[in-house]
Amino acid sequence: MAALRGRWLQADASRGRGQDFYSGERRGPPDGEGDLEDSASDPRDALWQSALLGTIEGEIIPRLLLAHAGGAAGLVDDLDPDGPVVVSEREVLEFARILIEQDIELAAHYVQAVRLRGVATEPLLLDLFAPAARELGDMWLRDDCSFADVTVGLCSLERLLMRETSSDETDPLDADAAKVAFLAPMPGEQHVFGLLIVKQLFRRAGWTVRGDSTATAAEQLAVLKRKWFTIAGLSVSCEEALPDCAAQIRAMRAASCNPDLFIIVGGKAFQKGSGQMRFIGADAVAADGCDAVEKAENRVAELNGDSLRG
């Protein structure tokens, strides 16, 4: 971007002396224009240049880069401004391709272009980031890319997630004492990107969130024994891990300093439905991050209702 800024400054400094920046036609200096030093000293010219640079760097260049990377313009859908703001399947596939074939800055420009269309943070995470992570895994299963490619793509995706949600990393200043969640993957779980999105959704809803994605089963129990949590969430991607998940949930209830700990489970292992919930001893199964937040909020509402009746 700095190089592009330098090229624009050079082109701007030579306007009226060489090629026209937009048409490419050669022309001489306008009547009455003096030396470069004299024209650059006009404060109005400096303000104009600053505003134009912002427009070029913030909107025009990202769109040109996207068009160049995809081989054609129109990577981002031109939607009716009065219609629903959604992320298309084509955009998810294109975004996943950029993550493994291009650098992270180009992927960041793609995210910015989607943002410019009016896509808010939650749809961005649920409808672009999460499906792109799944697509990277599917690309590997189809032998469309290597495991190294997937690893690089997921690392880039995680960095972009942190960029988009950096303001949500700290605990809310006016946090509700009841809205404290322990969210973690099943110990040994390798697929943790989806859980990162769930954590961000909880923070945006005003929850204080704890949970280390690399913690062992014993370390998870130690945290629950030491700190009070209203809800605990476990992410499980593999059905073969469900028996271990049931054992971990029993251990979590026994260790928790909250005797009424509400446990929510989610992940790919539960895509067939909530039939496994009774088997593993959870209180609820979440279909996705938003559903998990809704179930957690309902639990807090129930507790508040009980306290009022008491």
C-alpha cells in the first residue's frame, strides 16, 4: 500500500505535466499553473489530496486488487441496497481460495469489500468466516490443496478474525455478574476455529468469557473448581469423542463450584440432531454460535426469574 501511495503522489505531483491520471492522454500544464512548489503550498490542494488519497486507499484500490486477483470484476455481489445483506456461497468459495493462494492483506481487502456492502460483524463471522474454514477442510479432503495450504489458510483466517473483533477482546466494563461463561473445545480437539467465533459472539453479547483451547481435561476441571461460571460450553467435532465428552461433562459437574452449572455442547458431532444430548448429560445442544448465545441468555433469564420469585 505504501508503494501505491508513493506512485499516486508521484502521479499527482506531475498532473498537468505528463499523462492524465484517468484518461492517459498527454497534456500540458493548465493556464496559470506555476511551479510544483507553488501549487503544493495551497492548503486547499493539500486537503483535496488527503481526501482523495483516503478514497483511493480505502475503496478504489481494494476493489481493483480484488478484481485483479479473481481475474474479473464483481467478486462481491452488487445487491439491492434495500434488499437483505447476505454473503453468497460464491463469495465464501472465493474467500477460501484467496486465503490459500494469496497473502493475508488481499484477504483483508476482500473482507473490507464485503463490509462496504453493509455486512455486519455477526453475519461476517457466521456467513463468511465459519463457512470459509469448513471449505478449507473440504478442499483438503477433495485433494484440491495440501494440509500445509489449509494450515496457512486457517492461520490467516484466525488473524483476520482477531482484526475484525479486536475491540471485543476485553471483558465488558458493565458486565453482568451472571453472564460468565467457560467455553472450550473437548480436550485434544483439533478443530477450534469455530469456537473462536463463538467466543467473540458471546463477548459481543456482554459475556465475560474464559477457556483455553489447549487445556487438558484436568486443567479445565481446575478452572471450574476455582472460578464461578453460569454456563460451560464444550465444542466437539468428532462423533467418536462423544463417550469421552460424556465423561468430561460428569467430571465438570462434580468439579464446578457452581452446583447448577448449565452445560451447552455444540460442533460437528451434533449436526445429526440433539439426540446425543441425553446420552452425554448436557443441558442443551447449540446449532451454531448465535443459538449458543441465545440458550445462555435464556438460562440467565431463568435464573433472574427464580431470584425474583424467591
